[in-house]
Amino acid sequence: MALVSQFDSGNTRPVARVAGLLLSRAAVFWLAIATFGQWLFFYYIALFYGPSTLTGNFQLWTRKHSLLKGYVPGDLAGNLAFGVHALLVAYVTLGGALQLVPRLRAMAPRFHRWNGRIFIVTAIGVSLTGLYMIWIRGATTNMTGAIIISGNGLLIVLFAALAWRKALERDFVSHRRWALRTYLVANGQWFFRIMIFGWILLARGEAGLGKNFDGPVVVACEFGCYLAPLAVLELYLRAKEDGGAPARIAMAAVLTIFALLMAVGIFGAYTIAWHPVLKRL
């Protein structure tokens, strides 16, 4: 009743401040969960793929049974491409989140600029090596999955180019929007992993994954790993920039739920996949 009376009396400024604060706190909560999960993924990649790639011990990759064409005997170019792809993904997960920290951007603008340049180049490298592995190496279970994942790769290149272009034009408002989009699509396969393992935990099994990893849940996650985060981002930007108090409160709830679901997926990915592999090293 108190909230209704504030709207009725025209005294909406306190409500607007609360709504803005809720949205800001929800965004920070989401970023904290995402950063923790991505840096956990970086820890896994660095320990598993780093030494084996740098020493050429590609055979180690076969110990991760679910890997699609990780190590192929005699395929030096393909093995190197996969190793480089994995290490580039490691940088994307480590450096991407740093670009989103406002205080770091304000205190170290030069680092922000150079880290952003490296991130964009790295993201494009992730896309190109990923497309190579799908279409040249055949690292996919079916054509549908190859096409969907390729859409992710093409969006990485497009968004990264637009983010760079807007920075050169000094249109920093548009630059930040395209940089956020680049960050999300560049981490698409991280989102895919936590979606899959989150589903396994919540469903208490592998229902819907399919015998050849081509079931409806997998297809939904292949689309959702980059389209769902983009949709949430667009809603967030609209709520933050043009939305009223109800829209901002609703968006804060959406971000909080999204962050909690990510936390479930991160826990599942670490306990089911990443930690067991690292224990065998």
C-alpha cells in the first residue's frame, strides 16, 4: 500500500532510486557469479591444456573422454589449432570480465584500452579457430549443431569489429554496448557448458541430451548459450536507460534468477567435469 500511495501522490523519486539500486546490485551480483565461474574455467584450461600444448604432449587430451576431436594422431596442424583455440579461450575468460569492472576502467584506463584490444583480437581468434575445427576438422556431432555454433562464431567477429569501430570513432556509449555483446558471445561455449551441466544437476540425469549428444536439450543449449545472454543484456540495457521503476525492479529479479541458475551450472561443470579431469593429471 505504501508503494502504491507513493505512485499515486507523484512522489516516485524514492521508488526510482530504490529500483535503480536494485538493478545495479543485481548486475554486480550477476557479474560476480559470472567472473567466478569464468575464472574457474580459466584455472581448468590453464592447468589442463596449457602444459600439454606448450610441450606438444597432445596425447594427454585423450584422457578427457568427452572431447570432440581433441587429439588426432598425425594431425599436427589440427592439434595445434585446437591447443591454440583452448589457450585463446582461457584469455577470453580471464581478460573479458576485467573489461566490465568500472573502477578498474577508471583507475587504469590505459590497461583497459590495451586489454580491450587484446580481448577483441583474441575473441576473433577463438571464432576463427573454432570455425576451422568445426568445418575443416569435423569436430561436431551433427550438421545442425555445426550451423548453430557457427552462428555464435560469426557473431563474435561481427560484434568485435563493431566494438572496435565505435572505439575508433570515440562513440564510447555505443562501444560499451557492442563490447558487452562481444563479451557475451565470446563466452558462448562457457555458457553452453554451464547450461548442460546445470541441466544434468536439475534433471538429475542426462534426459534430453541424446545418445549422440544431439537431443532437444543440447540443441536448446546450443542456441541459448549465446542468444539467451544477448536477450537478457538487451532487456537490461533498456531497463537501465529508458525503463521506469517497475521495469528496473523486474529486470533486477531476472538478473538475480539468471545469476543463481549460472551458479548451479558452474557447480555442476566443476564437480562433474573440470575437477575430475584435473584430479587425473
